[in-house]
Amino acid sequence: MDTEATAARIADGDRRALARAITLVESGREDHRAQAIELLEALKRLKRQAIRIGLSGTPGVGKSTFIEAFGCSLTGRGLKVAVLAVDPSSARSGGSILGDKTRMERLSREPGAFIRPSPAQSQLGGVARRSREAIALCEAAGFDVVLIETVGVGQSETVVAEMSDLFVLLLAPAGGDELQGVKRGIMEMADLILVNKADGDLKPAATRTCADYSGALKLLRKRPQDPEGFPKAMLVSALEEEGLEKAWDEMQFLIKWRKENGFLDTIRAEQARYWFREEVRQGLLRQLETGAAKAVMERLGTEVARGEITASQAARTALARIADR
Ligand SMILES: Nc1nc2c(ncn2[C@@H]2O[C@H](COP(=O)(O)OP(=O)(O)OP(=O)(O)O)[C@@H](O)[C@H]2O)c(=O)[nH]1
Ligand SMILES: [Mg+2]
């Protein structure tokens, strides 16, 4: 691969070059990894930035419908929109969230839109790196907005929040008056809660749910990166395309405020530091999987089990030997 030429094509907004580069960052092969890193370094020089919006919600809340409608409203404003997915659960049928690209038929036909389904992968660490790098590629390709979708079933929200400028939680109207078992930790990550399906018969329930969450958000500890009134909860209907413009206005307001107050840069800097540490951690864990490391662990483990050596002493020896290699 000619890195400079590929970088130039991506910078030009060439979709095929972008798609191929994403395939490259998804690859686990050592030589591909080296090429990917070189390409990302070259593209970093462009210093292009998109608004990165993380979007999470449990299955069925309307993520696909929302992304389709919201994405189209953005392309309608002349913005270029990329949609990526973070899906740690390869157990899902087909192993890809945006496998339902057909359900985003309208958006996928928009010339200003780029939709990339997630590959079937199981390991969250690998998915996270691939997603971060795909975001960087989309930014270099000149997209204005990158939407990162994840299905809200566990740790994937944290992963997505750690690579977004803005984290949106999509909720459906609750049946009763109880909060929908949304974990406090996830609420604390949200910048904007959108209660979807605020239409037809569901409207009263949606309105109640929205009021409940507005109240709950006010009880959270105030974060320095938030202007007055944030995080906030709002009503939308992805199906009837209601509230989407308002949601976009709120997002823009928040981004602008954070930019002007220096938080956007500090958030990104902290995220970069987080991912650097995370990759080193992952790399060290992978070292444990090598044959030599396994042999050391096995041998010392046996000695510990036999009572010949203490666990602490064995751990110290193991770390020294593995780090030595
Ligand atoms: N009434 C109403 N129904 C909606 C709305 N948005 C989505 N739905 C419906 O809710 C169902 C699920 O919508 P999806 O967009 O597929 O939900 P999802 O979150 O992508 O679901 P998964 O991909 O399974 O995680 C579909 O039948 C949609 O038509 C809305 O604003 N109002
Ligand atoms: Mg979906």
C-alpha cells in the first residue's frame, strides 16, 4: 500500500478508499496493523474534526429509525454524516448492528452519508480500537458528523462515551411511572436523553417518562463540562420526525459551549490518554498469551500449588521473566 496516495484519496473524500482503510484497521494481521498506524499518522496531520456523537439504547427503542431520520435531516442541511457501529456482542444474529442497513435505506442513498456496519467480532478491546480508528478515518475524509451507535446492553456504552464528544441515550416511553432500570452509571454519561416514540398513543407515557428523567438528571452531581440546563431530557419521535431539529440545536449548543470553554479539547485529550493506557494494558495482557509466558505461568503456578513458593514471590518472578523477554 502506498500510504501517501491512500491518505490523499481519503482526504479527498473518496468513499472506496475510506471503506478499504476501515477494513485495514479492522484487520488483526501484524503487517496490516503497521500500515494502519502509518496511514492514521499521515491523516492526523490534516487536523480535521467532526462532531462525534455516541448513541446508545436498548434493543427496540428505535436507534435505527432515529439514525435514519436524524441522519437525513443532517444531510438535508448539507452536512456530511458517517454512521458507525460498536457491537461487542457477536452473539447477535449476523453479528452486526447496522446489518439492518436496508432499514436505513433512505440514509444510505444520501450522497452525503456513509454507513459502515460493524464487523462480527467478540472482543470489546478490538472493537473499541477499530471504532476509534474508523472515526479518525471518517474525520480525515471530511465528515462533519460521525454517529457512533451501540446497543445498550452493558459495557459498550462506556466504550462509546469514551470516544464521543457528546453521548446521547435513547429511551422508549416506560409503561409505569418507574425509571426504566437505566443504570445510574449510564445516566451519568449521558449529555442528552431522548425519549423516543413520543407520538400517537405513546405520547402521554413518553411525556411522563421524559419528566421523570428530567427530574432524575437534576439530582446528579453537576459536571464542569456542562452549561446550565445540561444534561437534559427531551421528547422525539423518530417515526414522525418530530423534535429532531430541536435535538440537533441542543447538540450544537452544547458542542459550541464546550468548545468555547475549552472542554472539548480537554475531553478529547483525556480520551486519547485513556485509550493509550487501555492499549498498553491490552498489549500486556496479550503478552500473557504467548507460549513462553504460558509456560512460565504454568511452572510457577504448580510450584505455588505445591506450597514450594508463596504466591507473591511467584508473581514477582513471573512478572520479571515475562517483562524480560
Ligand atoms: N411509534 C413509534 N415507533 C417507533 C419510533 N421509532 C422506532 N419505532 C419502532 O420501534 C421498532 C424498533 O425500531 P428500531 O429502529 O429497529 O429499533 P433499534 O433500537 O434499532 O432496535 P435494535 O436494532 O434491535 O437494537 C420498530 O418497529 C420501529 O418502527 C417512533 O418514534 N415512534
Ligand atoms: Mg437497530
